[in-house]
Amino acid sequence: MYQNQEIGKWGECVAVKFLEENDYEIIDRNFRCRQGEIDIVAKNKEYIIFIEVKTRSYIFFGNPVEAVDKRKKKNIYHAAKYFLHINKLEECFVRFDIIEVFIKKNGFKINHIKQVW
């Protein structure tokens, strides 16, 4: 596995732990379909939440949230619609979030951005 993929997988694990510690229930991870891929599908009392995780060890090329462009959002949206359909959850309230994981010398920092689009 490439180093960036390993960092990404690690960031997703950190994000899952963060979500669980904050009373989110993880429904699915790495959901893939023809329409796209969703890193984490979670739920809380109000929403089904589709979460894109971006992990960075440096921000030379910008903040992680900036990597979620219009095309990526469109793919996540269509994959989310499919996920809701196959799981008969079309009537649920939905939210799209991004979790940024910043790797630091002595640990990491998480930035949970809710209702991004």
C-alpha cells in the first residue's frame, strides 16, 4: 500500500474513534458503488451523515477541506442517494460532513466540519 493510502486509512480510523466518542453510530465504512465512494456513514439522533475524511501531514497545498471539489461532492451525493435507496432510508434527514485530520509531530488534531453542502 502506498504511504498516502496508509495515512488515509489511519485518518479514517481516527475519525471513526472520534465519532464514536461523540455519540455517533457508525453504519458503514468505505461504501462503494458505481456512483462513488463514501468514507464513513454514521448516524446520530437526527441525521444520517455521509462523511468524507481528509488526512494531511502538512498543508503545503492547502487545507484538506479544499480537496473536496465540486466533482467529488457530486460523486458523494449520488453514492449517498444510492445508499439511502438500497437501505430504505429515503425518508431520513441527511447531512454531509468533512472531517479533517491533521498529523502533528506529537499527535493529531481533528476538525469536524458539519453540513458542508
